[in-house]
Amino acid sequence: MNVHDSEKVIGTLRERGYLQVPTAEEAGLVLYNTCSIRDKAEQKVFNKLQNFKKGAKKGNQVFGVLGCVAQQEGEKIFDRAPHVSLVVGSASYTKFPELLVQIEQGGRRVTGLSLDTDEAFDTPYTRRDNPYRAFVTIIEGCDKNCSYCVVPFTRGPERSRTADSVIDEVRRLADLGYTEITLLGQNVNSYRDPSPKGWDFADCLEQVGLVNGIRRVRFTTSHPRDFTKSIVEAIDATPSLCNHIHLPVQSGSNRILDGMQRLYTREQYLERIGWMKAAKRPMAITTDIIVGFPGETDQDIADTLALLDEVQYDAIFNFKYSPRPNTPALVLGDQIPEEEKGRRHMQVQERQRMIQIQNNANYVGETYEVHAEFFNLATGQWVGKTTQHKTVNFSHPGGQGAQLQGQYLDVLVTRSGPVSLVGEAVGEAVGEAA
Ligand code: 5AD
Ligand code: SF4
């Protein structure tokens, strides 16, 4: 989401005649886009701004802070980093062009910090770096209140884009040669078309998958409470919808899920996993896990490990709980020491590594369609993804000169490891070289 915000901001700037330069030192305007989901994001931003300060002293650079840290810290940023002139939160990018005019006119302490926008940030000028894979935002903000999460405070309430504007953008992208689309939102499952059409997420997903020229559609991220069986049915019915679902569980313990205010139980979560496992094409399933939430016991971690065994995830993102400003969990007692969080993190990583080693071994000897991304000079192999989002490193007789980036081709998997597969191209490449 954050990367795509940058693509939109860059597009808006270019439209106004700005040019991108390779380094911050060469720039007249330096914008720092920030994410505050975990870690000491605020501190990192201020350290970075300190480094930038040299340019500001000479009076030849204008600085801005964008994104979630901007929203969170607000005008305090001007006090701590007086060389900053612009502070814009992630819910206020729609106002970005007006704010830019104020900056161009010499404005100091220009802010866009309101959360009460009812529009999603959409611009016709998005500047995408990747020529064949594109992010498309369908919903912004979040109406959930997970007790550890800063997003509702930094990105504001949910706003869905109209179905027509989503489909128009995907058609435009297909016409430009894009073949893979990732639909984005903090919680795509609560997408609801605000126009009279009233599509829900499954409708939107299916219709995006039917756009001519689009070969792969992914989406992120889902919330189990709002995840419907109709999503799996849409994937079953539409070959271009990738057979991969990322469904963050956060914990395998009902006690912790309750403390996290996740609004589902382990059993309800597993019911959704059951729908996916019954899908026609074998579905890759991935998740997010937080270890060390306040009050988490050895038994709770054992429940999480047992859940990993039961679901047999294809991959997980495993985070140590990070206290975030304003969130309800901040004031909970029984915070887990960092060292113990580290131990639990390792335990989860190790268990999942074993699962992935076994799971990935099942792919050896089979042929899969791979979307080639880039040539890895170090290994002399191409790197791409299957529809299940497995990374495949593969050799091709043409080597780097084969110019496969953006193309689809069949690859026979010959070896597997915990995080990726190795194989050989066995078919003709399909699609235009990027
Ligand atoms: N601490 C640790 N992980 C977090 N996440 C969100 N907030 C926190 C936090 N305070 C993780 C969740 C979420 C992912 C995007 O980031 O697992 O699904
Ligand atoms: Fe944060 Fe929960 Fe919303 Fe996800 S669903 S963005 S974890 S509040």
C-alpha cells in the first residue's frame, strides 16, 4: 500500500512537470514516505531527516514527510525537524496537488492531516515502475479496531472506490500491456461498491479477472471476519484469479485473538481455511503471525504452533509485537520482554521452516506456469512466480539474453528448498517482453 502511494505521488508530481532524480542529494524537493505499522518508525524518520538537513541549510531543498508517521506525529514534525515544510498523512493524498501549490509559492508548515475524507486516493497519473505487474487500490482505510494496530489512526475509515473506476483502471492497464494485477486494501473483503451496482469484493475480484488481457489477479489483504466463501467460488470460476490467499490469523490462541479484538475464533478461522482447501485448484495459503502480544503464555504459543501444523501454510510473515502509539494494547499489563519475543519468534520460524521444506518438496517433478520477473546475475537463473506465488529460480537456454521479463512460460521444477523452487524452462515464452 505504501509503495503504491509513492507511485501515485510520483505520478502527480511528474504531471506537474517535476522530474525524478537518482539521489535525494540532487533533488530540489525531497519527500519521505513513511510506514508506522511496526518498530520505531518515528525514530527512523527523524534520523533520516537529520541526514537530509545538510541540504536544507544551504536553502536549496524543500522537505516533506508523507504517510503514516506524518499522520501520527503531525505538526510535531516541524518542531523536531524545522527544515521540513510539508507534512501529509496517508488519508490526505487527494489534497496533494493543492498542497504542492502552497509549497511552490514558498509555503512553510503546510499540512494535510485530516482523516475525514470520504474519497479514496485515485489519480490518473500513477507512475508505475514495473511494466507488467500493477497495484490497483480498491479500498482504503480500516473500520476494524485490532487492539495492536495503528492503521485506523493513520489511514482513517474505510472508503471504497466505485466499481466502474476500478474496472476502467484495470482495462487501461491491460491496454498498456500489464497482465498481472494486485488489488489492494487494508481489508479488501469489506469492499463495497458505493455506486448503485453495489458489488461486493467477490464480484469485483471476478470482474477484474474477466478483463481482456489480464492473466493473473492477486489481492491483499484479507480479514477473516469478512472473508466469504464466495471469494473461493470466484477463484474456482475464474482461471485468471490466482490460487493463493493471504489470510492473516495473528495467533492460534482464542484468548489472544480476543485480546487482539480480531472478532473471530480459531474455529471460525479454520472454517475459512476449510473452504480454501476444498477449492478446485490447490490453493496456496499464507498468513501473518504476531508473537509476544501482551499476556501471551507458553500455552498460547503452543496453540499458534499447532495451528501452523494444522493449516500447513505455504509461507508466513512472523512479527514480534510492537507497541504502537494510541492503540488499546499499549496500556495492557504483562508486556512480554523483547528477549522472550525473540525466542518465540525463532520457535515459530523454525516450525514453519520445516513445514515449508516438506510442502515445497511436493512440487518437484511437476511443471508450472511461471511469470518471469528478472535475471539473477549471481546465479545465472531467471526468477519468477507461479500463480500460487511460489518463487521459482529457473534456467533457460537463452540465459540473460532470452529477455523473459514479464513473460509466462512453463517450468519443470527439479529441486526445492524452504523458501523457493528451482527448475528449467520447458516451454515457449508467452507474452510480450517488457
Ligand atoms: N506489532 C507487530 N505486528 C503488527 N502488525 C500490525 N501491527 C503490528 C504491531 N503493532 C502486523 C500484523 C498485520 C501485518 C500487516 O503487520 O500481522 O497483519
Ligand atoms: Fe490493522 Fe486490524 Fe485493520 Fe488490519 S484489520 S489494518 S490489523 S486494524
